[in-house]
Amino acid sequence: MGVLVGKNSKVIVQGFTGSEGTFHAGQMIEYGTNVVGGVTPGKGGQTHLDRPVFNTVADAVKQTGADVSIIFVPPAFAADAIMEAAEAGIKVIVTITEGIPVADMVVAKEFARARGCTLIGPNCPGIITAGEAKVGIMPGFVFVSGEIGIVSKSGTLTYEAADQVAKAGLGVTTAIGIGGDPIIGTTTLEAVKLLVADEKTKGIIIIGEIGGELEAKAAKWIRENKVSKPIVGFIAGETAPKGRTMGHAGAIVSGEHESASAKKKIMRECGIRVADSPADMGAAMVRAMERKGAAGKR
């Protein structure tokens, strides 16, 4: 069992019979994820991808014992889908949907948190425990089982980091795509804490971007708690102009401390090895692991 999801997870898909839900559920099943059914209101009782379809999440949980849900629901209805999953007792809720209104997410996040749920996303690639379960839209073949955990705001950079550590012979334990919206369920720090506590994870890559303080808070926690696992950081958006949203809704620099250079400075001050280029994330992790090994022998 990895962090949050693993081979024993029972996964349902909200928005199961839609085009996105159908495609990615099929990919998840092919990867080996234990998808036990899905939810599409009005289509309960049908079968889709050889799995049962339910009208509500509560029905799905009652019939299958599902404990993880992934949401492919249009933005206007996605917050309601999150709250429906939380109310039904789902403990890990992965929200892929992009463009959910901020006001809706404020309500949905607090609703899920009050019920003890872990919400990943929205506007994220999902979460994958390599070789066990893929609950998201990432290309599964890139993720080779190993010992490096990844926390990332970026989907494509998550895949790049996974490919690099695989080619370096390290591989991945769990990769968590936290999403790039202003309001997300799980922060960089919360995801880092999960990987620090995981015995199988021997090193961590943190992929951040301009805007906000998530990376800085994680870096300061790492320093304050004297985390011994080697950690590598990369911050995207070095050349982004101040005051302009770049890609993700949350990627906007509103102060000097939110720039890429400021975040990298804080990371370095907190003992994190920073890769200045996305092409160097794997190599930086190898060097960090080697340094840790050498330090351990002295």
C-alpha cells in the first residue's frame, strides 16, 4: 500500500459514463487499479466498462465498499460531486476538473475537511502509487515502482520527474499532483508530510511554481523538523512577468516572495537541493541520495 492509494483501494468514478470518465477509467483499469464501479445520475443499474453504474455515491459505497473516488464532472457541478463523495464516506477524493468556481471550492474544501476526507485537486493529474493504483490521468507507463515520492503542482512536470528518476534507477513510490488552482484540497506541505512519514519513500521531489506560499511553507517545515530524507525542489515560471497569470489559475506573482527566484532561495536556505532546469530533477535527486548515503557512512 502506498500513500493514500494502493492495490487495496476500491475506486469509483464520478462522471463514469461521460467521454472523459470513460477514457480515463479504462486507462486506470488497464493499469491495474481496482475500479469497482462508477456514478452517473439517471443511469443506475446499467453496466459500463464491465463495472456497475450507480445513481449516487452513497449507493456505490453501500454496494461496493468504495473508499476512493475520482471526479470527472463539469465545473458547475464538481463541487457538489466533491461534497456528495464526502457525505457518502469516501476518504480520498481526487478531483480532475478544471475551472471550478473559487467560491464553490471554498465551501467544498471545508465540507470535505470537516468529514476527515483527503481531497486531491482540483485541476490536477491525480495520484499514483507506482505498480499498484493510478487514480488520475497520468500516463501510467512512465511510473516505475521505486523509492522517490513526488509532490507537484504540474502534471507534465510530474511525468518528466517520474521518467527521470526511473531512468536513474530510483523509480517512484507515490506521485501526488496537488493541482494549480487558488483553492486546492491538499497543500504542498500536507503532501510532503505524507511522503516523509512513508517508510518506502527514501527521497522526495517537490515541483512548484510561481504564486502563493505553498512551497515556502513546506520548505520551512522541512527545516524546522530536521527532515533527514533527501529532498529536491524545482520551481517553474522563472521568466513569467509579474502580475500575469501563467497557465494555472494560482500561478500569479503578487509579491516578491512569490517569484521563482525567491522560492528557490528559501528552498536552498532550508536545505533542499534545487534544480534550476526541469531537465535536472532526476540528476539532482541522484546527487542528493548519494550525498545522504555518504553522510550516513561517516
